[in-house]
Amino acid sequence: MVSKELVAASGAPLILSILSRGESYGYAIIQEVRGLSGGRMQWTDGMLYPVLHRLEEQGLIRSRWGISETGRKRRYYRLRSEGGRALKDMMNQWQVVFSTLMKASEGEPCAT
């Protein structure tokens, strides 16, 4: 299972990545993360919706109300062009973190 700290840190880039493939809604995003992680990342509504609201306030995503197949109201989210640019930046930052972690675990000496 992935720690709460890493789940929280990865929230925005994961949501933006999922939305880069098309419009989605909260429960579907939670299920997508669960599937992509092989069940090792367990997101809840309480974790997801504050991040969605923050991303919308930042202008990275937008939302609209729609009707589900069962006739219930559902809020759909989609990536804005600003969100695509932010996603690229976040992915570059995660690449730096991952690369640094791998080098540290391989015992490479630190540059001075």
C-alpha cells in the first residue's frame, strides 16, 4: 500500500494525467487510480474532491454538470490547456525526484 503522504503528493499530477485522456467524474477517477495502481493506491472522496476543487480554482481543469446513464446529476471534469502545461511541468519534477531517488539507492556519490 502506498503511504498517505505519497498519495497526497501524487494527487494533482495523477488527476491531470487521467483527465488528459478525456473528461471524467469523481468516482471514475478513484476507480482509475485503483486500477492503474493494482489496488495499491486507495483514494477516497475526502482526498479527491479537495484536489479537484483546487485544480479548478487554479484554472487547470474545468467542470460541468451532466446526467449519468442512470439519470443522476454528475459533475464532469476536463483538462484545460493550462492544465496540460502544468502536467508536463509536474511530470518533469517527478522525473527529477525519481531519478534522484534511484541514484541515491544505487549509492552514487553526491556532487559537491
